Amino acid sequence: MIEFHLDGRSGVSPYLQLVQQVRHALRLGLLREGDQLPTVKEVVSHLAINANTVLKAYRELEHVGLVAARPGIGTFVTATLTDTSLAAHGPLRLELQRWLSKARRAGLDDESIEALFMTTFRTTAQENIA
């Protein structure tokens, strides 16, 4: 089961953070069809957020066909976002963990690492378009 977390510094609304976390878990194969999401009550208790925030996230996921609510039972995954590249995730994750360790040893804090990664990601994406 997925365990949600919120980053108050991200600038992304809490409900969108929940949606993104489910989408990422689906893409990485961490959630599969039939898996149950935490109940609204569990998320509210764990994150200390408003139940309407969780409901909004779950409704959006349901609207795009990724989950389905079963009244009185819970919310379940109905689709996946994994693709054929899932097998490559393990080695790439290991390589990324090594890179993160090097960045921390070089003295970069989380914000600096994120800035470096996102800048490099965007630059590379733009180069691949051209």
C-alpha cells in the first residue's frame, strides 16, 4: 500500500501531491490493478489534512480512470501506467542513488540537488526536441 507524504515547500497543492504520488507509484509498478489506496480516514490521520483534500485527489484519479471507489469498502486501482521500460527502472534507480550519494558527499543539500537535477532534466529535454 502506498504511504503518502506532503512537501509544504513544493508549491504544489496537497491534493495534487497525492495525485502525483499515486501516478508515480503506478508508473513505477509500486501500485497494481486491484491494490487498495489508503482510506480517506487513514490519510487524514497520517497527514493531518482535510478529508475534502483527499476526496478531491481520489475523485480526480477516478475521473481519469485510474481508480474506482467502492462505497463502504475503499478505493481501488483499476488501471496501471507501467510500460515496457519497467525492467530498466531497477538499474537506473541504483545509478541515481549512487549519484545522489556523490552529490551529498560534495556538500549539496536537497534543494541544490533538486535544482541541479531539474535544470539538467529540462535542458536535456529541450536538446532532444531540437
